[in-house]
Amino acid sequence: MVNVLSSGIWTGANVDASQFSGLQTKRLAWGAVADDVKSAYVVKGCSTQVAVDGVPSVIGSFKHYNRVIPMPPYPMFTAELTVTVA
């Protein structure tokens, strides 16, 4: 077993960045509403022990908060996520 530390941040999108809040953080949100009710992607890293024999291990989580929001100017987009694992 080895200790693994993981983290992730949203580093970009292929549409106007002003449509989003949270670039360069773990929570990327969008929608012309209050921040706490925006749709969002949230990535969480963790510190955990993993086996080195190829057994799959959970090293973080990804959540999508699908809220009812006004249609954004670019309803389809690609988001870039940078994941660090040490």
C-alpha cells in the first residue's frame, strides 16, 4: 500500500470564461442566478492508501449539481480539469 494525495482544479472552458465562476478552483459553476443555486461541477481529491497491485482505488470524487437555471449564452461547453496525483 502507498499513500496517494489527489486534487483537481477547473482550468478552462471552450466558451467565454465570464459565463463561469470558479475557474482555477475545485467548483466550476454557471448560470445567471445566485452562486448557491448555479449548476456546477465539483471535484474533490483526497488522501488515501491504495494497493500497488492494480486493484482499482477511489482517489477522489466528481459531482454534478444540475440546477434549474436560465439558459446560458453557450448551453454546451467543454470544461478542462487538471488533476494532480502524488
